[in-house]
Amino acid sequence: MTDQTDQDTDLGFEDDQPAKTGARSLWARKAQKFVQSRLPLIPDDTTASRALVTVIAIMTFLATLTGGGAVLVYDASKGWDSSISQEMTIQVKPVLGRDVEADVRKSAELARSMPGFSEIRAFTNDESTKLLEPWLGAGLDLSGLPIPRLIVLKLAGSPRPNLEELRRQLREQVPSAVLDDHRLWLERLGTMSRALVLIAVTVLGLVLTAMALAVAFATQGAMAGSREIVDVLHFVGAQDRFIANEFQRHFLKLGLKGALIGGAAALIVFFLAGIIASWWVASLEGNQVEALFGNFALGAAGYVTIIVIACGIAALTGLMSRSVVLRRLRRVN
Amino acid sequence: MVRFENVGLRYGMGTEVLRDISFAIEPQSFQFLTGPSGAGKTTLLRLILMSLRPTRGFISLFEQDVSQLDKDEISAIRRRVGVVFQDFRLLDHLTTYENVALPLFVQGQEDRSYRAQVVELLRWVGLGDHIHAYPPVLSGGEKQRAAIARALIVQPELLLADEPTGNVDPTLARRLLRLFMELNKSGTSVIIATHDLALMDQFDSAKRFVLGEGRLHIYD
């Protein structure tokens, strides 16, 4: 046979550019070769393929939404932990027969005499009344009500204050004062956030399992529909590994496509949620919600989590299909 | 190269469709496999291709006991065998060029290394103008030629062809037979299953394997 290379350009082939071996690593070329098969042995543009891309996109969207939500809750719980555990309060209740102002002063003095606090601030009666405004409304005369007074103690970090001693002194000298280190509140918040993260991880696991099953069924369907292709490949000497690679490449492409769509949609949702939350936080209600639940904006860790989940879903799709194909080929043989 | 000893095959609990088949295919030999429709020609080719396992007897291919081969060894042997199926078995979503290049692609060769070879073979079988056409738009004869080109592209040591001239005109049939004979001269053993007597008469020196009622008769 004579060399026809010179005539190839007339035959409508898309000639490859000369390989730039120096510029690209061996692994990069291997990866490109893996993703770009010259012969599309498994047909791409089928109804089943498009349906699977849609399913993977939806599953990826749900999974990344759940994963991003878990990161938000985790970040918020860390925020509660760090801000609340750095503060404690002494609550002085108005008691008949006792001078509440004197009790407040005495309580603040006792706290100041104790090392470990960086700042001690006693709320005035007006300030304490204002704290109730979000619940009771503004402009009300609350002078007739016995409103507790608060003293906020900020921890210095080191040394740790002796809280038991402070409690004992308050009990003896100001019986109407109670020291609250928020431990109970912190424990409840911690339990709640751990439960939320656990639920999110469980939902993520369920979504991934459902997706793996969808891919397994799709692979079996694709194999049944490609029986002729598999037979021909066997007859021309293809090994099972080669066939599995072809299916894996096909499903990896579909997985990447679906994961890209679903992951991008989730990123957009979180991005928009962050913008809307930043507008809303300017209001009084938004301020309170932010104080309780933290900021809705997803941080870098959240975005990385979404990208990792999306990439993981694409990889899972490829590996799942490979496993199904190899198992089925073993059975056929 | 191929050796059958007392090979029998039955499907399920039915009667044997092939009985006590014994023959040997020597290197660089040429043989026609003939017999009435349903005699088991295709079944015999499938046994050689290892897509069926015999229910009894011994088969060896390229000096290897077929019953002892693992899957990778079977694949390696199939790469030394070219096959033309009666129903062509072209992949409809691949172009004619891609179908013919498939065995080389499966062997891991780069497209650029075999492009000229594939194009020249396609021109030789008269499909030079259909390189980028898909099988559904090819005629029966064109599909037949594409299937033959796919079998020949690897320059196989053994060629199995099931009715390779069934869908082509007598002129092209003669041309294809000449191609098989040239291939045979260059070292390939050829087995052509056919019931085209005119085709067989063009190559009198070829052995004739005649299948009838499950048994094989060999005429030199």
C-alpha cells in the first residue's frame, strides 16, 4: 500500500496539530487521551443519555445544596460557640425590699475584683428596657414592670475567671443576682447544629446512593442497548478492560456534564442567597436572624465543598458504570 | 493453526447440530466451507471464533487449547483473526472509516498511524467516496465491502468470511475473491463460508469443507 498521508487533508479529517511534547506533561496527555476518544464507541446523543444528564444535574444540585447547607450550619454553630462562650451575664432581678441599683453596683464590683474579665458593663434601666422593644414594641411605658438588669462580662481569655467563687460571692452578698455562663444554651445549640449536620450528611448519602442506583440502571440499559457494539468489540479483540474503559469514559462525560450543571446551579443559588441575605440583614428582623443563625453567605470552604461534591459525583458516575460493566461482562463470558 | 477433534455441539437438551467434527487448517491454506442453509456453517465459524463453546471434543487455535484460555488470551487470539459476518455487524453510529479502523483502535494504535492504510483499503474496495458515510446510508454491497475491509485491515493470520459475496455483483465478487487469494498468498489462512458454486469454481485448488446433517466432509 502506498502512503496516502499527503492526501488526507482532502478527505475531511480534522488533522491533529503536531504534539507539543515539551509543553504538556505525560499525565496531561494521558488524561486528554482518556477523555477524548477518537472513536465515540458508545453513542452520546441518545434520549437515555440526555435523561441521565438531567437526573445527575438534579441529584448534584440537591447534594451540593445539602452539603453547602451543612457547611453553613457548621459555620454558624462555630460562630455561636466563639461569640457566646466569650461572654457571660449577671442578671439582677428586682426584688421587693432591695435596691436594685445597689445590687447592680455590688455585683459589678464583685466581678471586677475577680481576675479574668476584660470588660464589665452594667446595662442601665433604659438600656435593659430597650432590649425588650423587639418583642414588646417601642413607645411603651415599662416603668411599672420589674425588668431585670444585666451586667455583661467579657472574658479576657487568660486567666480563666473562677466562676464558682463568683457565684458563691453573689449568692452570699447579692441574693437577687444570678450568673449565667450560657453553658446550657451552648450545649443545646451544639446538639442542634450537630443534629442538623448529621441530617445533612445522611441526606447527602441518600442522594448519592439514589444517584449511584440511577447510574447503575442507566449503565445496564446502555449495555443492553449496546449489545451489538459489545459483541463487535469482542470479535475484533477488545478486552473487557477496554470495553469498561469506553463505558466509563462515556458515563464520566455524562457525569461531568450533569455535575457541572447541578453544581453551577447550586453555586448560583448560594451566591444569590448571600446577596439577598446581605440586603435583608440591614433590617431589624434580619439583624436578629443573623445574630441567631449567622450569615447566609457561603464562605470559601462552602464553595470548595460544592465543587468537591460535584467532582465526586462525576467520578462516582464513571466508577459505578465501570463496575456495572465489568460485572455484566463477567456474567456474559 | 486450527484443529478440531471430534467436536460436537448441541443447544440445550436438543440433538447435536454438529457431530464429530475433525479437521485441521494449515497456515497459508485456503478453504471453502459449504453446505445447505442451516447446515451449521455459521455455527462452525463461531466455534472457531470462540463465541460458542463445544459440548464435547477438542479445539486448538494457534497451538493453544481453547478450553484453557482466559479472557485476555481469547482477545489476543481474536486480534489475529479477521471476521466478515453475514449480517456485516457494522456499528451504525460510526462512519465507514471508523468502522474499518475499529480493530486498530481497539489495539491502541493512534489514528494518524493507520489513517493512510485505512483510506487506501477503503479505496481499494471501492468505498473511497463513502469514507465519512454512516452504514445506514450504504447499500448492502457497500456494507459488505466495509465489513470485508474491517476484517482485512489488521492483516490477519486467519480470515473467516461468512457469505462475503452474498450481496455484491459477480464482478465485485470476483474482485473480492482475488483479494482473498492475494491475502492468502501473503500468508493468511482463509475460510470462506458460501454456497455460491460459481465462486468456488473460480478457485479449484482450494479445499472444500462440506457440512451436511451435522457432519463434515472434506474434499481436497
